[in-house]
Amino acid sequence: MPTLTAVSLRPDPSHAGFVTVFPVWDGVDRPTPSGWSAPHHLVDRLVRAILNGAAVRNPVIKTDVHGKTYVETDFVISGREMEQDLEAIGF
């Protein structure tokens, strides 16, 4: 099973005032396969949800067509309804 080790934050160049938030996985070739674009006021809550294991479920290691491994998960938080989703899971 993959291990969530950290969260990576990057400014979102296509959306002013937003930050791209990625879970970082250990033991795979591509440790940050996907994430969320979040407004600044929700970033701290989203990071806490990710680090507490509430934002993603069922992590599975997959292999892409080039033989590189990555983690695929079920996302609990949608970008469009992020604030409501965070509230629903206690963040």
C-alpha cells in the first residue's frame, strides 16, 4: 500500500488567488499524480484533510504506459464543491 508522506503546494498559474495542492506519495515514480486547485482561504483546511487521510480513499499503485508507477485514489473532495465537501468530512 502506498504511503502519504506530505503535501505539495504550488501557485496556480491559471487562476489568480488559487493554490494547487497535491498529496505526495512515497514508493512510486510519480509521487504527485493529481491534486486540487483551491482558493487561498481553503488551503489550510484541505491540507489538514489530506494529511489526516480524509481527502482521498483507497490508494492503489498503478503503472502507466511508460512503466512508471503512480497512486490512483478515490477523491472525497470535489473542486467545485470544496467548501461543502470539507465541512461534510469534518474540516
